[in-house]
Amino acid sequence: MSDPKSDSMSDPAAPIQGSSLQAFSRDLAGLVARAAPSVVAVRSHRHRASGFVWRPGLVVTADEALAEEGEITVETADGASLPATLAGRDPSTDVALLRVGRSDLPPAPLEPGAPAVGALAVAVGLSDGAPTAALGLVSRVSGPWRSMRGGEIDARIELDLALRRSAEGGLALDPSGRAIGMAVFGPRRRVLVIPAATVARVAPVLDASGRVPLGYLGLGLQAVRREDRGTGLMVMSVEPGGPGARADLRQGDVILAWNGEPVRGLQALQGLLGPGSVGTVVRLALSRAGAPHEAALTIGERP
């Protein structure tokens, strides 16, 4: 009499009862199915992306995946196509907010908190009326950082997965189904997560005022290396009537220090021009025609 267990193991086509892999697959499919009603497709001029319901009538999507102008359409998981209007956008954090005329769509359950490195992650989008999913790993988690446009991002979370272009702006989920943030493309198409905490901080500001105010100097600057004196920022142009012009900065001036601290390049300067900088006065130490000079500049709001 043969052993059924032995027969099953020798036959690759025989079903494996109670397979943990099957259970894992069912759990993942269920996770995507539960998230899908909160995910939408976003269509703008020559752009295809995803988004998710943040609050009734409000959808969050990736700013870089949204056209600069033109009509916007949101397609829902139940097949509806809705016109959308832009409530606000913040290129510095890659968060854009859309208004739609439908309040019955379930908001995504965003929960602040970073996942562990090595944990599984699922990116969920919507394309052509159907959910899309990508499975991968959390490859990196670190503390707060500033984007190249000066935005404050609450944590750096990188995912090792193959994200469809149409899924950018969709949800990033952990294995429990917790929405940890918005999946976007970073440099060299690396997949990043804009954390739930960043969305929770930026979206209400966009809802209230349409933009996140960022600092503005009204100067064209270029980093220069000064012999034995470190780095400076040379003023290449001065916008008439701008903050720099009102502070009497001139073409050819070299900014050496900001409130007594040496300047460390253009990217570091961008980090000093965040939302809290608008309206503040900074003391600039300059070199003008080789001689020391000082100026007091009131930071304006970026147009």
C-alpha cells in the first residue's frame, strides 16, 4: 500500500494541501482587494498616474506625475470617471491634492510610522479600471531628509520593487495592509515612499491655501570655490524688485556666510528656504569686489 504523502511529493502536479505559499498568496490578494476601493487612476495631459482618497472628495497624487495644466480626470475602482480640479500642489514634497465631486469613496487608512528594513511592501495603483500591484522589499529606512527642491520629508523609505509608471502616486502598503505612504519615483527610477506623516502634514495646507510657501531670494546663484576659503555662492543675476535687490545685493557678490554659518553649496541653501523661512531676516556675509561686506535680506515667498 503506497503512502499518499509520498505520492504527492513525487508528483509535481499534485496539490499541496494547506500550503503556506498558497495562504501567503491569498493574503496578498486580499490585501490588494481591500486597498483597491481607495485607489484611483489620475489622467492629465499626456500623463497617467495613480492616486488615493485622502478625505471625502479629496485625492492625493504625485505632483511630478501630474501635468502642469489642462483637464484632469479621476477614474475609480468601480468604473466611474470623474472630472477633478487641482486643490493645490507642492513640488518640494511631490504631493498634489485634487478635488472630486464624490464623497462616498473610502479614504485610505494612512498610518504614520516607518516599516523595518527587509519587510515586504506592496505598491497598489489603478490602471484601465483594474488594480495593479507590485511586491518587493523595504530596502532602506532612515531619518528625515530634504528633497532637491527643499521639501521636508519625514523619513527616507526606499522600496526594491518594479513600479509601473501608471502606479506612481498610488499606495505603499506593509504586509498588514497599513498604508505607509505614497509610492513615487526618485532619482534613477528608484522607488521611494512619501511617508504618511508627510502627506498628513502637507495635504491640509494644500486644502486650505493651495500651496506650501517656500522661501525665495530673487537671486541667480552659482557655487564657487575660493582659494583657501572654502565655498561661496556667487550672485549671477538679481531679479528687479526681488528680496535680493531690496537688500542691495549685486551681480558679482559672493555670499560667504548665512547668519554667521558658512554656506555649503546650493543644495544646503535650498534646505534653508523651507516653509518657516518666509518673512525671516537673514544676515549675509559677502565678498564684494574682494572686500568684506554685509547685508540683511528678508526672505520672500517663492512665486
